[in-house]
Amino acid sequence: MFNTNVRSSYFLMFRVLFPRLTVSSLDSSQGHFSRKMTASSAATSASSSSSTSTTTITTTMMPDESECLKKEEERFKSPDPAPTLDEEVDIATLPSMLEDDPNGNVVECDLGFKGPRWGPQHAGAMKLASMYSKEKRLQEEVSLIFAIFFFITVFVNLLVSWETSIWKSVVFYAVLGVMTADFLSGLVHWGADTFGSVETWFGRSFIRPFREHHVDPTAITRHDFVEVNGDNFMLCIVPLGLILYQQLTYERAELTQWASFHWYILLLGIYVALTNQIHKWSHTYFGLSKWVVFLQKAHIILPRSHHKIHHISPHACYYCITTGWLNWPLEYIGFWRKLEWVVTAATGMQPREDDLKWATKLN
């Protein structure tokens, strides 16, 4: 079943989609909206007491903004379990950003906030976008050049030395590579979402995009190939460089022994390099190739309807973004919360502390 916070998010979304429904009041004990269909007969004023008509009204309680921020902080520090894809709500039938608004961005300050909670006009999003520097752009461009060179060279060398006897192991490693890439995408995504600060050099370079993505999820659709994929390609340079070194220095007999593993690293690298492009496609709703849409619907790559679960505040679930295959099992065993407990116990760092700061930077 969906937990209370997730229910309230979808009910709030339905209010945006179907504005004539009266679906509000704020549950003061939880800080979230519960679904209450309200109708009351409004008595006319003394000056118009002769009127006998009744009207249906909706009462919207306006909570104090500081109280809402406190509730938001509690949710970021202690997120509820991820929603399950059960029969209660067919997630595939729901629209997604910008089409939906599970975190109350466009409704009339129902959550007590006086500024947009996400989007390009969000104060935090504008600040984070302005921190994308020329130096960062150069690093991404150089990473792409080197990685593409290594990809092509390693692939050609593997084809030249191809042995038909290893084809079964290559198929096995191709599947294992997808699974590994999906897990690694979740691990990196979880780490950058949960810990670290944009105030450090490393944070400005590599954590900033994760913070921006939560407060402006569709910004990624406005970024070009270099900005979207530069960092992922960078991660492939060292392992591919080591393989190329072996190809240039090992004897053919040794290379034959290593060939299956080299194919595994190459295919894993391809999946890793394309992960953020796949992620971008999961936020893109117009102009996608029919092949991309087919792969999404077949759940061969991350589907749009699947990834929207991660974008329900506080963005603390469904981190795997290559295929999303591992999201459910990892959530089922509580992997990420347990990992957070270990990191907090070892370092004292609090999960999502920096993410909360940017999410609540409304002016």
C-alpha cells in the first residue's frame, strides 16, 4: 500500500488535474493533505437573508510557513518507505513532470510556501544553475574526447582478436554489465543525493547537478549532450585506459584469457556512459525516438513512469537509473536506509541535509 505521504502527494496531484474536486484540508498532525470531500451549505449574510440557495465550498487551511518547513525537514531526515507498484494506483497511467505536480508546486501555496517549490524559477535552482562554470564545461569536453577515443580503440582491438569460443561468456557479461551499471548508478545517485555539500570544490563540480535536478527536474532536458554525459564518460576513462594498456603490452595468449573480462568492462562502460542520457530521456516527453519509447515501455531502459517515484519529495528511493531493475529489490530489503545508518554512525553526517537546504531556498 502507498504510505500516507505518498498518498497525499498523489491526491494533491489529482487536485491540480481535476480542480473542480474539493480535496483539501491539511492534517495538522501529519503536515500533509488528506483526501476529504467537503461540502457545506453556506448561509447567506444578514443583508441577504432572503436568499435560500446553498453553495459548495472548499476550505483551505493556511499553515504557518515555518511549521511546513519543519515538517519538510522531518520528511527529509526520516523518509517513509518507497511506494509499491500495487493495484491500488496504476503508476503507468499517471502523468509525470511537468505534467504532474506531486510536491505541490503549482497549487496556491497549500503547503505554506510563498515561492515555487521546483522549476527554473525556484531560487535555489537559479543559484545552482549559475554555478555551472567554464572550467566544469572544459572538464566535461575533455572527458568526452578521451573516453570516446578509448571506447573506439578498445572495441576495435577486441573485434580484431575475437574468438568465437567466448561468445557465451560475452552474452553473460553483457547482462551482468547491465545489472552492475544499474547498481552503480543507484549507489552514485544515492551518495550524491544524500551526503556532501555544494560548498566544497568537489560539491560544486559533481554534487551540484544532483541538487539542481531535485529543485528543477526538467533542467536536464535543456542541457546538451556534453553537460548531461560528460561526468559519466569521465568515469570510464581509467578502466578503459587500463584495458588498452593490456592490449598493447600483453601477448595474444594472455589477451585471449582476459578477453571475456575486457568485454565485460567495455559493455559496462557503455552502459555507465549512457546512464545519464537514459535518465534525461525519462524526463523527456516530446520528440523522443520511437525506439527510445519502445525500450522504455519494455523496461529495457529506465521508464518514465518508473522514475517519477524518485521525484516524490524527499527523493529518497528508486535511485537506480540505468534500467531501474534493481530499485524494487533494494527498497524491499531497506538497503539505502541501512547504508545511511552506517555512514551516519561512522561520520556523523546527516542524510539529505544539504539537499534540504536547497529545496527550501525559496528566495
